[in-house]
Amino acid sequence: MPSSSKELVEPDYASLELLFSVPSRIPTEKPGPKIKKTNEITFIGPKKSLLLSIFLKQFKCSNEEIAAMIQKGDRTKLDAEVLRQLLKLLPEDQEINSLKSCKKEKSQLANADQFYLHLLEVPSYQLRIECMLICEETKILVECLWPKAQAVRTACETILTSHRLPVFCQLILKVGNFLNYGRHTGDAGGFKISALLKLTETKANQNNITLLHHILEEVEKKHRDLLQLPRDLDFVSQAVGPFCGPCRIHIDAMQAEAGANLKKLLEIEKRLFLSTDDLKIQHGKSVQVGNGSLNASKDLQKEFATIEKKKEELADYLCEDRTKLSLEDVFSTMKTFREIFLKTLQENQERKEQAAKSEKRKKPFKGEDAKRLKGEYGKCHTFSN
């Protein structure tokens, strides 16, 4: 609306702006991770430095304490796996030279580099670590293999000393020669031990009766002591289970592992002989005697040598080729045969019990038939011509 007055009125723009203007928004920085600038010096590659840092954190102690454990040969926190990892992370020549020539303060170095400096102060640190590792590995190996080796030897001796097994096999041989009379196999002087598992494959004329069923029936009548044959094979069946089946432990592999470990121990012994006196004193005894030692490894090797002799005896005893006989196969055969033997015995017993029950049910009817014949049941009729 136009004003009739000629006087111009101006508003106070400054006060308007101060009171009513919308304040401009200043973009604020979002809080984010603060990047810590570090002046740490390292002579180790990033990947190896990371692996070494992760390795050191597991101890929850200082680098000096870890180095002291290595120098003292203290294995309380250094088991076999840890020592194997440490050997892979030892400093290389280039890293050693760089650290030794570094003039900076130790505190300016990265933690992994500081650990290397402490480690380098330990005389013959690599040999010390290897001595600790071989003792740990030997201890584990002996504890694992010794009972298995003893089980194998005892199983061989059990088969060799059973007086019932050859008597039973002689009976099987005679039965086999009789059944095969007139054929080329009718005058055999022996048979493979695996043939014991085929006794259930020969069927009789009667239903569900096998050759083993019949043989065990005859044994029960005339040679009852042979029924105790499964007892002779108890140890073979129970103690050598790991050597049978699809996941079997191979005895040759066990022997090879023990031999390789003994070779490592002998090499460490030679290196110790050429080392300093303090190393000989500190690690010489632990390498020579104790559970994780050269003596224990040699004893284990002697046990395997005994097993080899027993294997040869067993091959001769079973009329097998010494070079081809597999102890695992023999143990598996004996274990399976024992199970078949016991199962067949049980089936014979069940069949006898079933026959006895059937006979018992027939007795009342037989009594009634007899009474009828004697005229004692009901009225007696006389027939005349």
C-alpha cells in the first residue's frame, strides 16, 4: 500500500539479522579412529613381524623372560608345538646384521625387533631350542608308541604260545582232507591261517548249519578244552584293535617314525659334543636320559627289533613267507576268527535250547498217545471177528 508521506523509513537491518536470521551450519567432522603416528623402527618384514607379535603375546610375559626360558632350557611354557613355531620365526642373517649395526635406542625398536635383540644375547640359541624340541618330541613319541609296541610283541607271543590253536588247526586240516578226499586238495599238509574265516562258508545239507557249527558240536562232545580257544585270543582281539580295520595303525610306519626320531637325537648329541661346556652340562643329561631322551628312544628301537624277530618266528610257525607276512593281517584274522567262533558257539547253544523246548512240548502228546494205546484213556473197545 503506497504511503502518502514523503519521508522514507528504513528498518534496522543489523538488528533484524542478529535476531531473526537462521545461523549457517558449519559441517562438523565425524569422530573416527585416531591414527597413531609411530616412530618405531623395524628390520623385519610386515608379515613375519605380525606372526612374531602374535606368537609373543601368548606367553603374557616380557621378552626378557622368554629369552631367559630359552637360555635355562625351561620347557614349562614351551611345548613341542610352540618350539616348532619359534624355530620357523628365528631371525635371518640379514635381520641379525641390521639389528647389530643399529645405533638407535632399544626402546625405539618394534617389539618383535626387541625380542630378537634379547634372543641374540643367548649363546647358541638355535641349538638350545632344537635340544628342547627333540626332548619334547621324543617324550611324546615314546609315550605314544611304547605301549603299542609292547601290545604287538605280546600279541605275537600269545599266538605263538597258545597250545589250543595248533590242536584246533590240526582238527580243521583233518576235516578238510576228509571232505576233499580224491581231489588235489585232499592230502594237504597245511593251510593258510586266513582259511579259518571260511569255515562258515561251507554249508551242510541242513538249513543254517555250517562246517564250523558241526566242528564245534564235535569239539563240545570230545575235546571240550578247545572251547577255551577264544580265551587264548583275548589279548590279540582287545589290545591290537588299532592295528585292524580301515583306520589301522601300520607297524612299519611306527618303526620308521621311531627310527627317524633316533637319528635326530644322535645328530643333536654330536652337535652338543662340539658345543660349549655350559650347553653340554645343561642339555647333555636331558638328551641322554629320561622319558624324552636318547636312551628311551634306543629302548623303543630295541622293542621294534624284538617285534621283527617275533614276526619271523610267526611266519615260520604259520608256514608263511617271512618277507610277505603282515602282522596287521594276522591280528585282523585272529580277531575276526575269535568273534566267529564265539558267535557260532552261541548259535549252537540257542539251537540246542530250541530243540529242548520243542521236545518238552511234545512230551504231553506222547503220553496221551501211549494211554490211548493201552486203553487207559476213555473207554476200551474190544473188536471180535
